[in-house]
Amino acid sequence: GCEKLKTVRFEPSKENIPIVLQNDETGLFEDCPLESAYYNRSGNNDYLFADASSLEQVTLGEQVDTLGAYMFDDTALSSITIPGNVTLLTIDTFNGCEKLIYVKFEPSNSGTSLIFYKDENAESGSPFRDCPLKKVDLYRNISSDFIFYFPEERKNKSKYLGQCDCRGIHSGRTGG
């Protein structure tokens, strides 16, 4: 174990060597009391923090370009800032983050659009499935056929999206 692990840092690689995870759909910190993380690496990060149920704060650095499938599944995040260098959010990145109410997408310095990957065979594909988002600040272009997926019972109910500062959206839709 990791009964005392409260924080973790993934520093950038001087040689830009990615972290390679070998997992069976289980997060590395599932049974740890992890509360905060700094992540600044490229490479596969699917399931990295999945089921780290006490994880409340994450800072993403300049080497991160993709937020992988189920990366933050079932964490305690209430807000997240996604830097402009992130170009891809994959399926269910924040699935089941029942406290996630605020997301800020920072602008891209290069003008690159953010892509929300959607697997046609997946149940929803939304990076924010089952999150009670109340505010989303978008300061960049989105390239996707959907932005935020809401189950049928949440469509057109403003309490789930509240205020949205949706600058920079050129395609896609919000709230169903």
C-alpha cells in the first residue's frame, strides 16, 4: 500500500518520454487517500486516476495533450481547468464525477481546436457523462458533433448546466 499517499506529481520528461500504463481498467490510485495531483506528461493516461475517490484537486501541465478514457472516473473533483495544450478528450474522461460542477477550457496558443472523441459503440461517449455541471467556460474552438451529453431526463434543465460562457464554439451544441 499507499495508505498515506495524499499527493502525487508527474513532472515533465526532459526527453519527452511518455508514461506507459499497463492496466486492467483499474486506476493506479484506487485504494489511496490521494487528494491532489499535478500531471504534466504525455502518453497513455487512460484510467490513471480512476476511482481515486478522494481526489479533489488536479493541475494539468503544458505537456499534457490528451485526457484519456476514464482518466478521472469517479473522483471527487468539483472543478477542473483544461489547458489550451490539451487537444483531445476521450470517452468518459470524467465519468461519474458527481461533484464536478465547473469546467474551464483555456484558449489554445496555437489556435488548435479541442476534439471530443466519440466512440459510436459507447453508451454516450461524452467526457462529462453523469457530471452535474453548472458552469462551463469555453475559451477555444470545439471540433465535435456534440459537446456535452445529458441523459434524456437532464435535457433542457438549466440546473445541470447553469451559466455557460461559451465563447469560441464554432460547431457542436450544449445541453442537448
